[in-house]
Amino acid sequence: MTAEIVNLRKARKVRDRRAKAKRADENRVKFGRTKAERAVAEAAREIELRRLAAHERDANDDDESGPAS
């Protein structure tokens, strides 16, 4: 009966790669967003920027109204 010889350095590297891949999968689920979700977020951001720009005051708006005298 002979035992299978195992290179410990290679076994350790395989174990570490599997752990790293598992952690990456968990992070993808936890932090990742789908392309559709990113598109919706970008569209909402654009709408908000346009809304803010519509309410922006020009520098000469204050001059035209002038003081009420």
C-alpha cells in the first residue's frame, strides 16, 4: 500500500485560489449591479441634473428685478 504523494505548496495554492474565487463570487452578488440597474440609475441621474439646471438662476436675474423703490 502506497500513499499518494501530495505537494503541499501546490495544494495550498489550490486551496487559496478556491477561497479567493468563493470570496469574489460573494462580492459580485453583494456589490454588483446588472447593466439594466446601472442604466436606470444613470437615467435617473440625468433627469435630476436637468431638473436642477432648469431651476438655476442666471447672474443677471438679480439685476433685472432691481430694488423695489
